[in-house]
Amino acid sequence: MDQNKMLIQEPQSPNVELENLITLLEKNPNIFQQHPELLTLLNLSDTRNTSSLLERQVNKLKEQLTEFRSKQHDLFTLARENEQISDSFSSIVHQLIAFDNLSEFASELPKSLRHTFKINEVAFKTTLADARRPNESQSFADCLRRLNEKHAVCDNRWPSNITRLFFTNSIKSAALIPMLARPNGDILGVLALGSNEPERYTNELGTAHLDNLGIMAGACLARLQPKG
């Protein structure tokens, strides 16, 4: 093979040269301090009349600061919301501990949840009671199949037989929560939260708080309902 041909290299494309330059600058961030003469070769003017490297850097830092403040605000807002939810759940827990009988549980828990969390409808069905209601058994069984993972399920497209099982009005979204005496225990009943807002309970909603509510309510139910 001709030795001269071996020495000939294909010219690099502009994109490759640009990538090499970017890599060089990333590995040598102080290159302009070490070689200030390179600054005279830069042309950074644009429609914003930003003509110097320093001005460009300042503008970039301002953009990053604005983005950081926005994220910080979102985090603070989320923290406040979580604190409010935690306080509300503490109030519900205190009520659950104080209930003396199943009748009080049945009347006061839905009322407290509606008031505390601004929910349009709250209802629950127990597994023990369902065994004595043949007309509801199929709908309740369909509901339990949706809760086979023993976690709350949120949706705005529930089958009509399930929504009729729990709600008197035509709700737009609902959270169905298994009531467990302990994590991953038997399902003692289902607590249903219904909203007139289609986006209140969608399947993208996290269920950690709802699962905790189900365990708290389930523990209270196990304490109060007849055994057997």
C-alpha cells in the first residue's frame, strides 16, 4: 500500500470539530484565564445585545438562580402540604382511638373525613357485613379484585356497579381503600372516598397516605366489630 495514502486522513466534519472543542472546554474550564488572548477572538453578541463573556455568564447564572428559586418554592409548598396532611391524619387517628363502638365508627368516621379533607362522599363496606347481603356480593367481589394488591386504588373510570355500591350520587372520581388490621393483613372492609372533581382521584395519584388511612381504620374496625 502507498505509504503516502496511509498518512492521508479524512477531514473531520464541522460537528466532530465542534464536539472536540466542547470536550476541550469542559475539561479545561480555566482556559480563558490561562490564555486571555483567546477572548479577543470570541463573538458573543446576540439579539439581547449581550456582547461579553462575563455578561453571558451573569445572565446564565440569573436563569439558573430563577430556576432554583422556583424549585425551592415548589419544595416548600409540598412540605407545607405534607405537614397539613400529617396534622389532619393525626386528628383522624385520635378520633379512631376514641371510638367506643361500631355505630360511632360508622357514623363519625365518614363525617370526619368529609370535613377534614373536603371530600364529597365517604362510605365504607365491611367484609363481615357483605356476607349477609347477597344483593351486594358481586359488586363487592369486583371491588376486592381491584384491591388484590392490598393498596388503595384511585380512578375516575370506576365501573358503575362499584360506584353504586358506595355512593348515592354520580361521583366523578374515587379512591377505594382496603381496611387492614395490619400491613398486608386480611381485608376487613373497603373505605371509599368520592369526589365531584374528575382529577381529584386519578390513577397517577400516590397512595401512601391513603394506605396508612386504611390501616388505621382497619385496626379500629378490628377492635370494634363482632368477632367471627
